[in-house]
Amino acid sequence: MLRKIMKILGGLVLTVIVLALIVYLGSGPQRPDSDSVSASWLEAGPFSVGQVERVFEDSSRATMENRGVPGRDSRVLNSTIWYPEGLDGQLPLIVHSHGILSSRTEMPYLMEALASHGYVVVASDYPLTSGATEGGANAEDVINQPADVSFLIDSVLALAGDEKPFTGNINPERIGLSGYSLGGLTTYLTTFHPELRDPRVAAAVAIAGPSAPFAPQFFQTSSAPVLAVAGTADALIEYERNVSDLPTRLPGSKVLAIRGGSHLGFVGAADPTFRFMHNPDSLGCAAVLNALGEDPNAVFAILGNPAQGVDMSRDLPGICDEETMPEALHPGEQHMITQIAVLAFFESVFHPDPARREAARQAYSSALARDFDAAEFVDQ
């Protein structure tokens, strides 16, 4: 009798597993047509991707005390480097900055895509804004992160011998930044802030990055091309006041809007983790608001003054203000659009072949909107 019951239960468990697998496979994102331009940009590049861990320590700058946790005399940056294996020559470098409460490995799909196409990518857990921060993430430390980015650039350029995992050399004229959420803010600061900027930045991508406090004069320090990728259903970084008017404040910048894109939908874990949620930002709001404190915009006040283009009198949006969140796009589709846009943008700036640069420009400015209903390219 017991054996018969166990067989029945085993059959039921197997049936449940099979049904769950069918539902999972049937809920995948809608991919572009196999013969489309976008499909070709989703393919891995010609190089195998290597990945190594490094610890870079800047002994010239201190880490401040954080909610009772003692500070330290240096800034330690636990880092991951993704690189194309066996590629010689002059390689472009991308420094990625993570969002608050996140980590350096938040977007593996993007890091690996870039590396497979010949890019060296480095990302670090920032000392006081990652999810592993002792005492809790502190957004005010973002003012120190542009110097962290500069230190990472210096550190990767200085790699040699056994410490240098890639065979080629970094081209100092082909250095780009990408950043997500608070990391997008870090990217804007490192590219444009009159005192914090690094003039070596030749191109920048901000993914769901806040820019509402920045008046037009803030962006006048650099001519580096900029792409902003943003979701219109983002509950944390409102699309309208942070992104939609960016080409007006920063002439020549480009915006790739993802209709229905959510904030958490950009992170790698979103698919499949949040695949069945109405909008995953409902999970992120409480955690981020707790980290930011009573005034989510207070951190901007420490970044500069109106003369520097940081103007707190501008119409600044709140965070998670909407009572009802709009339905979010499938996170897998959000990943595909983001991957194509970021890769193609950097290729349009850094690739040595003019034909490839033009093909890349067409990929993010035209093909994406043609191949994905949710993609919309905005250019002044």
C-alpha cells in the first residue's frame, strides 16, 4: 500500500514539475525575428569571455564612518574584470557602476556581451553603496564614487604581468562608462561634474540614472557622447523628469526609452525571478526609500550648486510616488533591448571600422524600434 501511495505521489510531483516547466518555457520573452538586425546584435561576439576577481585599494582616500561602523584609511574596491580571451591590440575599456543596494555583478548579460565583442569591462562593489555595505548602503557616498571610477581606470591601465588577465592593451582614448540607477548618477558625475569629472571618459551610458537636478550648464564640461536607457514604468527613477528632456538639456545626447520598462527589470536576476510580477519595483521601493531616508532628493544637494549646474530648485520627482504602478514589460525583453542599445552605442563610438560604427548607430537608433514594439529612440 505504501509503495502504491509513493508511486502516486511521485507521479503527481513529476506532473507538477512538467507543468511548471511548460509554463516557464511558455512565458519567455518574445524574441525578434531571426533574420532581423536586432537578432544579429543579440548573438555573442567572436571572443570567449574570461572573468577574474581583483581587489584594488586606494590608500590615498578614506572611507567615512557609516551609521556607527568605523571608517577606514583607504577605499577597498572588490572588483570583477570581464575580458575577451586571446585578443591582442588596443582594447576599449568600460567601467560599470552599480546601483544602490546592488553589486558589481548586477548585469552579467551586459558585461559578457561587451566582453565577447572585444571590450574589457571592470565593475566594483563600492565601499558604502552596495547591498553588502556594513551598516547599510549610504547614498551620500556617491560623491566619492567618481574618484573610485578614476582609480579603477588607473588600476586597469597599470595591470601587468600575472595580474593582467587580458592579452591586449587598453587604449586610453577608448574609455567608456556605464552605470545603473545610482551608478547612472555616478556616470553623469564622472563624465560632466566640473570638479569630479574624469576627462578620459570618451562615451557614457546611464541606465535608469537620475539626472533631474542637472541644468543645461552642468553638461557643458564635456563633449563625450551619451546614451540614456530608461523604462517608462520605472517607479524609482521617473522617466519624464529624469530622462525625456535630456536631449534638450544635453544637446546631442540620445535616449532609448523602453515602454513598460521597470527599474528592477534591468538587473540580471529579474528574469526569471520577476517574470510573473505586475511590476517588480513594488519590491524595490521600500528598500531604496529606507536607504535614502526621509528626503530621497537630499543626496543631490551635496553634489554641487546652481553655478555648477546642480540646481535643487528644478522640478525634482520623488521616488515611488505613484499609488498604482503600471504593468511592467517582460524583464527578458527589457534585457534584450538594453543589451543591444548599450553594445551598439559603444560600437558606434569606439569601433575602428567606420562601416561597423554606422551599422551600430543604425542598430540602436532605427532597428531596435523596428524589431521591438517596446523600444523608442529619442534624438534631438
